[in-house]
Amino acid sequence: MTDQRADLIVTDPDVVHGHARVRGTRIPVSVILDCLAAGLSEDEILRQYPTSTVEGVRAAAAYGAALAREEIHPLPA
């Protein structure tokens, strides 16, 4: 995961129960990954979650891929 994409994924214990989310939104990474797994396109996700961006969706996918490889990436608060 590139540093630029990693900067788009954050955690905060006071926002969405501390789950990893797309910076500037309350959209958890897991929601984006669920949408992608369900076959939604980036455009469909953006329509459903208008506070997100293409970069945010791709960062969430990259974060999910890093987790699948069991890579540890500390997230900024």
C-alpha cells in the first residue's frame, strides 16, 4: 500500500467505534470492501456513499489487500 493511500485510512476511537475508515468520512473500510465483494463498481459506491472519493475507495481496497497479506500498517489517529 502506498503512503498516499495509507494516509487516506485512519482510526479514531471516537468515530465509528475505532474501526478503520476513509479519512474525512464515517465510512468504515469494511463497508467499502463489502460493496466491492458484492460487485458494486466504484461509481456505484460513490453514488451510495457520496462523502467518499475514488481515491478513498481504492485506499480501502489496498488496505484490505494488505490485511490479507497480513502486513501490519500503523494507522494515524
